[in-house]
Amino acid sequence: MDPAIVDRAFAPVGPFVVTAAKVAEFARATQWRGAGVPPTFPILLLNDAMLAFLADVGAPLERIVHGEQRFAYQRPITVGDELTAALRVASLRSLGGADVIGTVSTITDASGAIVCEAKATLVHSGATEEGAA
Amino acid sequence: MSAETTFEPQRFILTRADLVRYAGASGDFNPIHWSDRVAGAVGLPGVIAHGMLTLGLVGSAIAAWTGGAEVVELGAKFTAPVVVPDDETGVVVEVAATKVSSDNGLMTIAMEVRCADAKVLGMPKATVRA
């Protein structure tokens, strides 16, 4: 993968309106045993941001394994929030023939305030000789 | 948070139907989470659960333990696959708290997350507002 992707900021995804129905669907799918919005809910936006990024660099989805995920919240997400996610590539290293891509996504609300920062490590295996980017 | 908060291990069952439900709810349609053909072709032992589904179950365990306390931080490494067979039984994912500490109004919970005999997450940890 082209090292030039490091520090590149990709186009933000959103705004994504948090609805009670979407929260309920996600809560059911994660066997949620609480009230409110599950803490992994922003993956909805992050998936879109990551898909756009992977399409941009030409990495096929089935060659991607999620290596690590962290969320750091400034405030809880609530129904009615309008969220936007901006992804940038923070690091890129090679490990045993795979590309290990560190991404940081900043999730902001309609006022532009940061709600959550999400760090993901994506492992791109089976990279071809000519590279995907 | 109530004084009688306990940290009993939380058990979750995952079947193929649960993976399909999570794919739909999350928008992650990577075929390694629903196609044996694709999972095998990329060298996986079988269809595997989304790492974020497993982390979602961790979030659920935390909610159960803390009565829905506000999560400030949550994270883990996805170190081993949760292989979900195409049968009625599925697999059990168990989330156990290994260390709980409180400081400055925040509670940090370190965990161990297992499927069968294997640890599937690396250093799963959460911080909640106590």
C-alpha cells in the first residue's frame, strides 16, 4: 500500500441522524442489556468511512481484518444527534506481508463539537506485488 | 451505581442468524462473516463473527454490570477469530471482569473474553462514569 496515504484525511461521511429505530435495531443485534445508545453504535458511521477509504485505495473488503478498535467519548450519543465521521490514516506498517493500517476517525455533532474519537487498526492481507493504491 | 453491583460473567450465544442480523444492523457486509466459500478462500477456519459484534457484546456486559453507566472509553484488540458454525447451537461468548478499579469518579473494568477455550480479545478494557 502506498505510504502516501499516511496523514491523508478522507472526505467526511454523514450527517447521520441517530433515530430510535436504528438504535433499537443495533441494540438487538448486539444483545444490548442496557438503556440508551450502545457504545459501539458509531461503528455505523465508521463502517461507511472505512468502506469509502478502502474503495479509494483499492483494497478488497474480504482481504481486510479488523485488528483493533477503541472509542474515547466526550459525551454519550443520544437519539436525535446528527453525526459526521472524518477518517484519517495515522500509520502504516508492514507485518508478515500484510499492511497494518492505523486509522483515527473523529465523530462530531451538528455543532461541530467532538462526540467521540475512534481508533481502528485494519489489517490488509494478501497484498499484491504491485500494491493496491 | 448500586452498592450491590456484581460482576458475574455474562454469556452470549452467537449463531449464523446473529451474524446476519449484525451485518444488517451495522452495515458491515464483509463476506467472511456470512460466506464459508469466501472465508475459506482467505484462509479462515470458517465464517467468523464481526470483531465489532464481539466488542458489542462486551458493551452489553458492561451495561449489565453497571446498570447502564456512561461509557467513556471502550476498546480491544481482535486477537483470535470467533468461528460460528452453520448449526442451530452456535457458540458461546463469555465476558468476565478480571479487574475493577475506581479513581476520580471513573471505574475501569479489565476483562477476559472467551469463546470455547480461547481468549478472543486482547486487553479488552472499558472506563465508565461511576
